[in-house]
Amino acid sequence: MHVVVTGALVENGAVLLVHRSPTRRAYPDLWDLPGGHVDTGESELQALAREMREELGVHIVAESASRLGDWHAGSGEDAVHVGVWKIGDWVGSPTNRAPEEHDDIAWVGINELGGLPLVFGDLAALLRDGTP
């Protein structure tokens, strides 16, 4: 099983999404939360911090991260477990530092997520439930 983490940077009722490149093998041409694989020996929070730094150039404040939930996809050798985290505080301004993975990034209102092609369709509900 592959273990993946994703991070929801939420600010002013909007979440930062990345658009997966149409050339990606998994979930091409869809909007998603930034994140990636948990490396051997890493905790989910360590992987989340590394991925946010690599993909967006931001340093998350680990104490501000809270788990929103988990998604499961695929089966057998292709099974994926995705830990979804809300990040309340970070340092830096997000920029697309992984253009080979994402061809765009955008702040999207949580109430506007239903109109986008998303990797996980229940993202809006998950964020609404976990956002005061």
C-alpha cells in the first residue's frame, strides 16, 4: 500500500489547490490538494512539511496542522491511503515549485469546489466539516 499525505492550506474561506498535469499517470487533469508520498522512516507530518516545502515553497507550522480525515483508493498492490491534513499556519507565499507535476495552483472558495473536477469529490464536505 502507498501512503500519501495532502495538505489543505485554508485562508479566508478558500483552499489552495494544485491542478495535476494532464501527463500525470495517476489522476491526470484534475484539481487536488498538494502533497505526496510518505518516505520510509517519515511520519505523516514530516512528509507533509517536506512536500509543502518542495511543491509550494512554504514552511508549515506543525502545531497548526490537524487531521481532517483519510481517503482510500484502489486495491491490492495499487492501494493508496491518503491522510488529509488542514494546515492553519505557514511561512512563505505559495508558488508552484513542481511544474512537472502541477500546471497550475489556485485559491478556490470552499463553497466553489463542487464545480471543479476534483481527485476526491467529497473534498468540500471534508473541509466544511473541519473548518470553523
